[in-house]
Amino acid sequence: MNSLRVLDVTLRDGGCVNNFNFGQNYMEKILSAQESAGIDIIEMGYLDEKKGSSSGRTQYINEQVLPQCILKDKKDGVTYVVMMDYGKFDVDKLQCRTKDGIDGIRMAFHKENSIDMVTLGRKIIEKGYQFYIQPMITLRYTDDELLELIDIVNRKLPDAAGFYIVDSFGEMRPNDMNRMLNLVDHNLISSMTLGFHSHNNLQMAYSNACAMLQFPTNRNLVLDSSIMGMGKGAGNLNTELLLEHLNLFYGKCYKIAPLLEVIDKVINQLHEEYYWGYAVEYYLASANHCTPSYARHFYNKHMLPIEQVS
């Protein structure tokens, strides 16, 4: 592979745990730990013009509030991005990129919005931002559908910063990873970075990341993770575990201590108040290929015994 980078999603995917209400103090401590660890790309949160705020939360009303709210002193060599769910932010209101603001935008979208995503992606790129393509629940695309999406990306968004395999429901296993990696790597324009975003419903996030790392490619790669796996439901790939692995086997020099310190002083406190991690309902959802929200609803409300939830 040419280059391998880590994108930490704690402030964004982790925010799904606590409705993005980290508070200014915790936001700054998490960001400082990510920067001190040498994380390559840091996801600052969501853009959402209806639910967003101007301070104290990592769900922002627009991109203009970030330099005043949290991104006060950008560190050289770090790329700062935000995520945008399709339809939750008017791209026409997006201001052109500035040196003090975010560097890139990741757009999450479902199959039915893939064509319209291209139009929005072009607008984002023309405003100077790096643009990352995040097809939700990528495993649900048929081969033909995924090849069609890749063909559109190759023709209309060849200058995008990256294309992702997204395991939204945490249902992928290493054999799924290898199949999708072969399909995407052999058809996506060779200059485009390939990323992987995982969820840990089946406790396969680490194994799937290793499968990607072992895949024979010369393509640039990005792996998503979060500190202590903080994320919606079963959470994500653990940043501290991933960085240790990359240091040991891929010649990286990430610093683990800043992450362990912020786990001790911040993340553990959040975990006591807002649980994330393995739970039987998340396993059942992934094993049965359905959204975790359904299983969680029936399980938590005790509307069905566990054998009927499955």
C-alpha cells in the first residue's frame, strides 16, 4: 500500500451515544488527545442545520461555528473533517473552505440517494473541501449496484478524497471484507483512497480491519476508529487497539499514552453514564441483518422474550 491513515470518529460517532452533548471541556480534551496521539484525520462531528448547535456540542448548525467553538488552533499535518447525512444540511449554504476551518466533508447516504449525492459532492469539491463518499450499509448493495455506483464515482467524482466501505450495522465478517475489497479495489479509479468504517455488533471490527490491512493493494487506505470504541450501540473499532497494531506491524509511530489518559479522565466517565459496547440485541440484529434499532426497541421494552427477538 502507498499510505495508511487513521480517521478517529470519537467526536462524531461517539456523539451518537450522548446526543453530542460532550460539553466544551470534554470536547477540547478529546481533541487534544487525538492530536497528541498523531491521529491523521479527526472527525469533529456532524453538520445538521436543524439539530445543530453553535457551541458545547459536536452537532453543529454550520461549518462556520467550528473555528470559534472547537477548532481554534489547527495542528500541522492533521486533516479535520465533519460528516453530513444526506438531506440534513443545505450544501448551497456551505461557505468556501478557509485555512482556519474544516478541511473535508464526509457524506453518508443510502442507495436511493446515490445519484443526488454526486451533485452535492461536486458542489462541495468546488468549494474547496475534500469530499469522502460514504455509502451506508455497503453490504446491502448487490454487486451490480455497487459497480454502478463506482462507475458513476469514477466518471463524475474522480477527484473525491476517498470512497468507503461502510459496515453500518456491524454485520460484516472477514470473508465479506475480502469480497467487497476485491470488488471495489479492482473497479474504483486507482488514484482514489479506499476507507473502511466499522461497527462492532459481532465484535468483528478489529478482525475486519486486519483483513483490510492484509489485502494486497497499492491503493491508499484509511481506517476509521474511536477511542475506547465509543459509538452508537455496540460501538466502533477501538483507536487505541488499532494504533498499537499499526505501530507493531506497519512501522507507525502513533502515541498511545494520550489516548489512555483521556480514557481515564473523560471516556470512562462518559461510559458510566452512557453505555456502549457488546449487547445481545446488537448481536441478534447483525446476525439477522436488520437495523439494531428494531432489536433494541423490543428487547429494552421487554415486549418480546429474547428467543422471539431472534
